[in-house]
Amino acid sequence: MSTPHPPLDREAKWRLAIIRHVEEVSGNVALTCRYYGISRQAYYIWYRGYQAEGVDGLRSRSKRPRTSPNATHVEIVGKIIYLRQNYHFGPEKIAMYLKRYHDVAISHSDVWRILKRLDMNRLPASQRYKRHDKRTGAPRCTSTAAWTCGGRATVLTVSV
């Protein structure tokens, strides 16, 4: 007994309709491709999949790579997470720290990408660096005809 196939998605049904149109209606690949607005190369890719695997050959496949040999090692990602959570370091400081103390060469942009992927690129508001405003004293006045200075409305009078 064969295993039941899951229902076709819309794209696979569309591809099957194009292949059946060539086989049953027109018999001409070029005219059918022009009618449906696809290239003949795409048609033949779908047709070869249909011949090899049947209807399952028309399903969309993931374009995600099966392996990522250049991915950052899990230990390094763990160190990045530790430095971010415990010391609130930014990407540049994390990259410098890893280079200096762990002899790990990683760019600050790679660190930022890792933090972004883990949704750790922004610190919570309570942990962000707060700028200390050095300007103190009386508020500055603007140079308009009527302005407020120090909470009082002042009108400019010009004598002639």
C-alpha cells in the first residue's frame, strides 16, 4: 500500500496545469510558456522534476543550505551572549574582548549579526548608557520678535 500524499499547494497545482496544458491542449512548449508568462527553462526544470518524481517533483523546495561550514562556533556564540547579558558590552567591545582574552578573531559586524539574530541587539532601557547633560544654568533664549526666556514671555521693542 502506498503512502498518501499531502495535498498540493497552489504553486504546484499551477505548475501541473502548465504541464498538462502542453501535453493535452497545445502540444507546443514555446506557445504555452509565452501564454503563462514563464521561461522555457523554468518549464523544463519543472517537467524533469515531474518525470522523475511525479507530482511531488512539482513542489517547492527550500533553498536553505543543508550545512553552514563557516558558521560561528557555539562556544563563541555562548561567550558573546555571556558578555552581552552580564557586562552589557556592545559589538565592538565584545569583538575586542574576544580577541584580547580568548584569541578569537571575529568582526564587530559579525557580533552584531549574532546579537540581532538572538534579538539581543538593543539593551533594555534600564541598562542603556545614559548621557549626562553638562549644560546647566539659565535656559537659552531664541532670537525672534516675541519669545519666551526663562518661562516669561518677552516682546522685542525696537526704538527708532
